[in-house]
Amino acid sequence: MDLVQLQPAHKHPLSLVAGESECNACSLHTKADHYYHCSTCKVSFHKECAEYSLVLTSHPYHPRHPLKIRTREFAEVVEVCLWCKGKMGYIFYHCSICDLNIHLFCASQTQLILTLDPGENHDHPLTIIPRKMNFTCNLCGFYGDWFPIYACIQCDFMVHKDCLDLPNVIRRSCHEHRITRRLSLPLEKWSCGVCHTLVDSRYGAYSCSTEDCSYVVHTRCAIWDISCEERELEGVPEELDELKDVHPYEEVDGDNIIKHFSHEHQLRLILNGNGNGFVDKTRCCEACSIPIQCDNFYRCDSHNKCGFTLHQKCANFPRRRWSQLHPHPLTLKADDITFNYNSRRGFYFCTTCTRFACGFRYVCEEEACRFVVDVRCASISEPTNHKTHPHPLFTDLRNRGEMACGTCGKASSIVLYCLQCPFSICFKCATLPEKFVYLFDGHEQALTLCGGEVEEDVKGQYWCYICERKLDSKQWFYIDDHSGATLHTTCVFGSSPYAKIGRGMINDGSSESEFEIIPNNLRPLCCKCDRRCPDAVAFKQEDNIYCSSDCLSIEKLDYDCNFFYSGEKNES
């Protein structure tokens, strides 16, 4: 049986077939006795979807112009439905004048949602306004041309449809308490705890559920990275979203001897803070991969002296923590198996600073989330005070576009930024140690990080003591405390400063390949870039030597959390 009602929406005849099939119009697989099928295009439609009206006039959601059935074959398609904001299917209703689309199902519901009971949000029923228009939502305080819009005309109350379903109580990773939705705030000056701009007390917002805490967040800043259905905590016992306080070690003899979760043997504290020489300069901390220098540290106390060492401060990293860098709780991992479904062993790439690393890391254990961050980046809190900048620095993850670091000039999607001046810094630069001891030609050099100099203060040209090339004094560099020699930060640390000697494994799903991280004592030629390997370590795979993880071509996997953010804050 051929169907002619869909033409010209679909240019081929459709045959009625007995059985079930997924519908290319609504993308749903529902039980039915028959469906329509196009043998030419290999597409199928529910009988009901294929028999929708070709034209809708004076539709309540868009009464100004007729809505006509169209398919993706006709033109480029606006990818979202005007009503539900979902992705468009193969067939839909389209307004060619306004260039907007509505799902067949949304336009043809048996009872269109023309009025709403706002519940606790308002005292009167709300009526749909069937047009896109710029306005400020009373519930979220954001200004933009949203649709659907519901309004109470007698009260001058207008809201986004989505804002009527916002969760009442949620948990933000950057705050220690739960926060509760408010229809308005007391008449004071409030600053948003996420974007750090003013919050208009006339509109809805979230504030801390604890009485003596003044934490306030814009509504959209509070919910930009969460699913409302999954994160509603009203009525949920508060202890369920608290992290279990699992201490990273047990004390055996006070702080002097401990049993750390990351190592099978007991660890003994070595006091090395008096500056009288540097102990175990050839050993690196297992957590942060930085050489053991003048800091206090723990060393393996077993008879076989396995060489396991931890900075004292690194031994205190919490097993579980919240971070402003990610919406989910993070777990400290010290074993050799890294994230990404065990596809890598012995190394990882930090999501925040993108560096190759081999030490401890915090990972997200949410299903299908690949977020991993090294302990240096995870230790940065808000606000951050850095010695090279006079103002506090903040993180804002809502705007995921690339931003240029004011220090190295490279683009980064996650930066610390200043509210008082146009300064931003990537996490790679922000985590550079302010003091460092560098071994050059057998001599120890105590280095201090310099935050760059303004152009009028520069006297003469600076040169790097290591590579003997020009040094841009307006960018960060290290200076020798004794001789005054200057050094590029990249020359001090190289391309893989947190790589440790050992083996690594990559599994791409079909095969495994191993490589070694080896000491670079002979500066061999890299078989990829044909340059001498300049860093303290090199990478070896079979008989080939590579100078860096980039030349070894290890893919940096993107972290895979689905975030959304849209709209502009009301500035009135």
C-alpha cells in the first residue's frame, strides 16, 4: 500500500508493512502492528507519524505563520526543536519565514501545554507567550530570547519553561554545603560563587542551605553542568552526598613512621627542612614526580630499601575530594592502572594542564567520565594567590572556549583568571614551583620563579643559561639566586617534567604496545623529529628513541563529561 500524504515531504512512495521498526521521524521504537517504509531511502515511519497533517495553521506555539512538514533533504536544518530543545529527526514541522522547527510529536500533542500551574514558583497560573523575545527570567535572572516563555500578565512575571523544573536543593563541587533555590534574595550586594560577578537580588538564585554561610550563586551558574533529574537532593539525607573521610595513612609511630595506602611497606619521615644540603636528589616523589630536594619526605623503611619516597605534604593528599575543576567527586589513585577503562598503564595526561605525567592523580569514577587531574592541579583552590600576580585568581569552567595564557601565550580551555585586570594563566604555568634546585653541569643551582618584567624595566637583552637563546623577559622565567643567570621554564623542566623511569602500556582496543621511559644520558637522536633528545628522560619503543610523548604520538584522550551553558546574565 502506497502512501501519498507525505509527499512532497518525502519524494518516494511509502509501503505499509506489518511489524515493528524504529521511526525515523520521532526516533522512537514503540510497539505497533504496522509501519511505513521507503525501500529507496531505507527509512521507516510510525503509521501515526507518517499521517500527520502536511500544514498546521495558527498553531498555539507559533501562530504567526503556517508550519509545513519538511525533511532533511530540503535544506540545512536548525538542529533543535523550538519547544523541547531536543535534536531534530528526519521529518519535522518547519517555518520558512522564521527558520524554526518543531518535532512532529511536540506540535501534535493531544493536549498542548498552553497554561501551567507554577507550583511554589508563583501564585497564579501561567500562560504561554507564543514568540521568541528578549526578556529577563524572574526565576534565573538571565536575559535572552528564549522560548518557550510563560507569563503572568497581572504580576509582570515571566519565566523560561525549563526554569519551572529546576531542582530545589543541589550540591556544587566548589562549595562545602548544599545550596537551595530562592525566588529572591535580601536586598544586599551579592557576588556569585562561580562566576564572581554581581547577583541581582530581585531574581531567583541559589544560596547556601547553612544559616551562617553567605554563599550565593546565579541560577544558571549553579545548574550549568548538572542534570536536574539526577541532582535533586531535596528530601535526600545529607550524609549521602558527603565524602567518606578516609585518611591516606595510618600512624605507626606518630608522624615519624606511617603506613600509607599507596605502598606495601612502612614509611619513615626524613626531616630535611634545615637547608643543610639536599637529600636523595636522584629520587622523585611517587605522588608529584618532583625530585626530593629540601622538603621533608617519607622513605620506605623496609630492609630491602625499595626506594619508595613521598614528600610529607604529598603523603597528606586526601583519598577523596571535591574540586572546582569538576562537578563530580574525585578519587586519589596511586596504582599503575590509569583511567580510560584500563587502556593505559603507567602514565596519564592531565585533563587540566594536558601534561604527560606518571604520579598520583585524581580521577572521576562516574560512569563514562574520563576526567583525570594530577595532584598539582587538583591542589589549586579558589581564590588562588600567586606570588607573580597582585590579585586573587579564579576558575570559570562554564566558558569552554580557548583562552590565551598571559604567561606563556598558549591557548588553554581551563585557566585561572583575574577579576580586577585582564590577566589569565593556564594551569601548566600556575603549577610551576616558585623555588627549585636545578642540577646543571654537576652543580646545584637554587632557582626562583620570576613573573616577568614590564617593558620599561628591562635593561638589556636576557639570555637563557641552558639553551643560550634569547629570553623574553615579559614572560615567566627562572633566575639563579646566586649568579643572577636566567633560564627558560621549558629548559628547566623540559617537555615531560613529570615522567618517571619505567614502562608504559597503551591499549587502543585492538592491540597493546609498550614503551620505556629511560634516562637520557647520551642525548640520542629522536627518530621522529631528528633532533637531539634535550630532556632528562627519553622514550624508547622497541629499538626507536623518541624525545617526547608528542613524538611517540601518544594520543591525548578528551575528557568526556557533557556540559552545557547558554545565555547571558542580566546586567541591570
